[in-house]
Amino acid sequence: IVSPVLAQKMIGNETDAQKEKRMEWWKDDRFGMFIHWGLYSGAARHEWVKHNEKIDNAGYQKYFDQFNPDLFDPQKWAAQAKAAGMKYAVLTTKHHEGFCLFDSKYTDYKAPNTQAKRDLVREYVNAFRAQGLKIGFYYSLLDWHHPDYTIDEIHPQSPKDKSDASYAALNKNRDMAKYRQYMRDQITELLTKYGKIDILWLDFSFPRADGHGKGKDEWGSVELLKLIRKLQPGIIVDNRLNLEEYKDGADFETPEQVSTKELLKYRGKTWETCQTFSGSWGYYRDENTWKTHRQLLDLLITSTSNGGNLILNVGPTARGEFDYRATRALDSLSHWMHANSTAIYNCTYAPDTYKAPDSSKLTYNQTTKRLYVHLYNYPNTGKLILPGYNGKISYAQFLNDHSELLYKPSASNTEDLVLTLPAKKPDYEIPVIELTLTN
Ligand code: JFZ
């Protein structure tokens, strides 16, 4: 818990009003696509495979040698994201494995030196920008390949013996000051060579009392954030730089893989929950834990109904395609969003005066004064009670086809309204009713 006094420490001098303006599009857009793609996509068993299986650089080399994304078609990625109603994307330019999808002057460990022979980040930027999507970069602070990155608690070569002496022996030729410069140089490349970048997603901090973790001092977080703001004044930055003591040390919170129940706690904050289709972020061929369409919809609706964003992750294959399971999941979301996105974009949680009807969740557009009732269980009675809504609404319709829904005051409790619903549920997993509010 950060005390309010400490939280007043500032790195820059932006006012609250300026920040609100800068964040406006992001809050309105609500829904984005995360893309985790790298050499680990070839191993196809988790983006942490290098760490999980304690593979050294030599042992990992085969994934670099094999990398050949012959089906990579970023226009197709962008079209799939856009069809699903996603408004922005965030691509891993470098994940913990250290491999860079972009053409960096500061390393040979990059896509142009593989069979891909080109800057894949540039192609992503061009394709997504052309479709009107906002552009985000994920950049890993951790680096399990760089020779100057010190071996710590979270590293493939972390020692079994946790004594300071064994860490010191492993790190005698490693220099974090040089690694910090490497990060500044690469982030400068990313933020100067690709035009306007809308989001930077830095990942992640793990400060430890025993000194074998990493946080703001190891990353040089304050200096890094100043550099980022100087190069891209409009950019939106996540909260994983370990700058919690600064009021402007982050733009949004990042509740990761949390349940929809937990999202209720984030009301009133600025946040984006990041979620996977299947559990792993990188392509994991044999994973059998794919979320259902209903679970994905619930994440999207619950995020909006608690005033936050959802960034849903795709892990493309080593050939550069979204696999069929991801494609099917996106197709189902497209079907729902085509008809119901008005209940997501520019929406947030409803004022407390509106109680959610049975088995429903509410979203609310303050500008248009519309309330959206997401029907998790379609009533087989043909009736839906709107509790305490008498006098509060002037019109009701399904959102998907704008067909009128008739209502009248309840006979038993005149505060309530009773909506008449058709016997046949509209062809959406979770149909949405739009209520026009009288004020
Ligand atoms: C990180 C990565 O390690 C992971 O591979 C993926 O990229 C994800 C989006 O972010 O995972 C984290 C980072 C921070 C926390 C948990 C998982 N955390 O602070 O709880």
C-alpha cells in the first residue's frame, strides 16, 4: 500500500487534467490485442521455456537457427484484431529470452539475422497502423541472453546455492550499467524509428531484500521513464517499472490473469487486465486449457462493467500465424462485437442507483445516457424484472437488432418495471438490452 504522501512524489510535471486527456482514447477503446511472439514460439511449450528448462544460450540457439516465419502476414493479424473489435495492439518486441523482433543496432540477436531476414516490428507497425489500430510495444526488462545482464533469482542460470558468493562468482564479468545503457539505446530505437507509438508495456520488476531481484535501481527506472516521456510525450506506460512511490510512475495497473470476481476491486482506478486464451502467453501447442467463448465474453464485459480495459493475448505460431483455436475464438468475439460493441466502447460501470437485474451485468455510457444489461442467463419466463427502474427509463431495445422491448410497471411492486422478452434468445451467447435513461 502506497501512502498518499509518498504518492505525491513526481518524476515529471503533468497535471491531472493533462493526464486525463492523454489517457482518454485508451479508456474509451477498452479492448486490445496482446501478441507474444518470439523464438519460444518454435519450442511451443511456454514463453518461459528457457527458464523452466534451464537452457543456456548455446542450448537455445536451435530456436534462432530454425526461426522461419514463412506465413507471417501482419495485415491478416490486424484484420483479425479489428474484426474482433480490438482497438489497439501490443507486440513483444523483445521478451525475457532477449531475442529482438526488430532491427536493432545494438545486438545481433534479432529477426533480420534469422531466416526471416527483416524487421518484423516494422511490418507489424505498418499493417496495424494502416487498419487504424493504435500501436503498442512490449519490451522485456528481463533479458536471459544479454552478457551483461546479471544472473539473479529469476534466470535460467540462477544458482542452486543461494549464497551471495555464488551469485558474485557467476556475475563477475557482468555489468548492469552496460545493460541499462543497452535498454536505453533499444528503447530509443523503438521510440524514434517507427513513428508515433501509443503504448509501452515494460515487463517486469521483482525487487528482493536479498539483492538478487531487480527493481527501479537495477533498471534505472526513473531515467528510463524520463527518456520515454521525452521521446514520445503522448505515450501510455504500464506500471511494472517499480515506481510505485511516484504519482506519475505509471499510467495504468496491470492485473494479470485475475478472475472476473477480483476485477470488482479495481473500480475507480485506471487499469487493463491482461489475459490469455489458453494459459501460456507464447504459443503452447499441447495446452488444453483454452477458455470458452463465454469465459472470454465474461472477461470483456466484466472489465468494462468495472471501468477497465481488457488486453487479450494471441501467441502466433513459429510460422507466424494465429493457430486455429485462436482464430476461432477471435471469430466468435467478432460475431458478438459486431452487434454489441456499443455496450463496450466508451462505457464504464453504472451509477449505484441502477441495480443489475438477475443474472446480468451492467455497463453504462455516461455521454449517451444509455445503460446496457448483459443477459448472462436468458429468462425462460419471457419476463425480466428491472428492479427499481420505474420512472428511470424512456425506451428499451435489444442492442443487436434495435428491436423494441415493451415494459410496464410491476403489479406487485410499482418501483419495478417488467420487460417482455421474446421466447427465442437472440443468437448471441450473452445478449444485450439497451435502456435509454431519463437522466
Ligand atoms: C510477465 C511475463 O513474465 C509473462 O511471460 C508475460 O509476458 C506476462 C504478460 O507478463 O509475467 C508476469 C509479470 C508480473 C507479474 C506476474 C506475471 N506480477 O507482477 O504478478
